[in-house]
Amino acid sequence: MDHVISEEGIAEAVRSAEGPLVVKGGGTRMVGRLVSGDPLDVSGLSGVTLYEPGALTIVAAAGTPVAEIEATLARENQRLAFEPYDLTGLLGTSGASTIGGVLATNASGPRRIQAGAARDFALGVRFVDGAGQVVKNGGRVMKNVTGYDLVKLMCGSWGTLGVLTEVSLKVLPAVEAEVTLVIEGVSAAQAVAAMSRALGSPYEVSGAAWINGAVWLRLEGFEASIAYRAGKLEGLLASFGEITRSDVAWSNVRDAKPLWGCDAVWRISVKPSDGPAVITALPEGCQSLMDWGGGLVWAGTSGGDIAATHGAVQAQVAGLGGHATLIKGPEAVRAAVPVFQPESPGVASLSRALRSRFDPRGILNQGLMAA
């Protein structure tokens, strides 16, 4: 199908579909099981439809590029606080990341530990369900006849419950300054201990990562506040090694840049205290970094039996109560393994019920999240 540039056009395309549809926005997040079907390109549904800086609210069509939204906010000294990650470098994709894709995948970056995830900033959504009906929930329209929190359901559904057409977001003021405290040459276990101490302090750390063998701790705010908090943290963490203040690029952590050359990359979510155990259990030769104080592990490898490594990673993470997603991998592997962490029987039953309710014909991104 050509670009669809209206909500009603999307609804009509879904209603008239005779088989599966592959929902495509910016095309930058080619993750999940390989799916087939007629393409439904919604990137033409673009533009900021409402922006009220005083109310810290922005409304945009789902196909609006994230870069356009960020530029609009920057003119008013505001920002998307959840810091959405960009997978174009990791996956080698082109195109522009869209705000609909960000919410559909709940793409949240390093600031999640302080500000929250993408879903926490979603005030409302409009979408077309699998029957071709336009549904709206939250924000300025407040219509929810289903009894579900549709805003939360759509965030992280990867386009399997509906095709987003419009999103309403809460935004926050930009900060005056930032600085990162860096501790070099620490192990994963030492890093989690240092990050936990920093995050448990009253000094408002907005980023806590371990990358290339170094701990990064970000402080944001007014210059005077940063100076005071940095000094306090340096004293609190003195036992972990020499601490320097640096102006580093947090996009290295957000977008997992050290792993861009890997053949396979996993995004693993566990309790922060379990992050080092996950890294220790990775096969020899795997590279890794941690975000969210140890709660998010990015791991990558090249060569070897990637399918076997994937199975081992998901089995270990399941035992820890977490989940691992194969973000990048050969097509043959992605077609053969459960890309997303297999759900427990109870959760899987709920997921099937939700998909049956919102996509009764099973045509939206069919099989993308299949186990």
C-alpha cells in the first residue's frame, strides 16, 4: 500500500484488508519475528497538531519524526524526558524514527530511572484496531468504552493491538546544565554497587550506566545544584576509585553504540542486583554494557551458535524473573526462535485474550511477538 495520510484512510485499509498487514512507520525498529503481509505504511500521517508549552503537553500524529518533535520542544526549552533510544545505528536501518514507533515499543532511555518510561508520559492515544474502528483514550478526548487503560496497553504492544494514529504526551522543561561523574576500571559487580549507592542517595542521579569498564553517573539541573551534588557524590563514592567529571555523550549508552558491530544483540531487563550475574553467564566473547543502575543489560556477540546463545540467555533471565529480547540477529535465527521472552501461561492467556479483543482477525503484525 502507498503512504496512508489520514486516520480514516488507515481505518479503511484495515477494514478492507483480505490478509495480514505489516504496520510500518519510520522503519527504524525492525525487531521481532519476521512477518509477512501487505505493508501498511503510516509514515505519511505526520505533524504536530497541538502544542501547549504552558501545559507541558504536545499532541502529534503517530508518523511524526521524533526529531521534528524534539526540535519543536527545544524552541520552547522543553524536551521528551524519557530519552527515547534510536536503533538505526545498531540495526543499520535508515529513515526517521517516529513518535508512534517510540510509544508502540515503549522506547525509553537512560533517564528512565529518574523520570520514567515512555508509557509514563503518554497522556492519550488514538488508534485503529484490527476491525478498522477508530478508538481513542486518555488525554483531551477521554473516551474509553472498553474498560481497559488503552494508553498503557498500546505502549509496548509493537503494533499488534492497533495502529497508532495520534499520541498526546506530557513533556518537561529542559535543564540548564549536566555533568557526568566517571569511575574507570571497575567490574560489573563493583559498578552495580557504586550505582546503587548513588541512586540511593538524595543527589538526584538521572543516569547510571556501566560502559567500556567505566561507571557513568549523570547529574542534571542548575549549575549551582550540580556543583553541590557532584561534590557530595564524589565523597560518597570515593572508595570505588578515582572520580573525574566529564562531558560524555549519553547516546553511547542510550543507543548501545559499543555493540553496533555485533551480529546479534540482546536487550535484557532484570533486577539491578542481577545485572552482573547475567553478564558473567554470557558466553566467552560477548560484549556488554549496563544501564538503569544494572537493571538493563545490552549484550552482543558475533559468530558462534547465536540461536543456542539466545536460548541460554532467555533461560537464565527467566530464572531471574526478567526478560530478554533479541534486538538484532540473523533473519534465519529471528525466524526460528522466540525473539521476545516467552510469557508465563497466565500472561500468555491474557495476551491472547487482548489480541482477540482488539484484533479479532489476527491481521496486525501477525506473529511478530510469537513465542
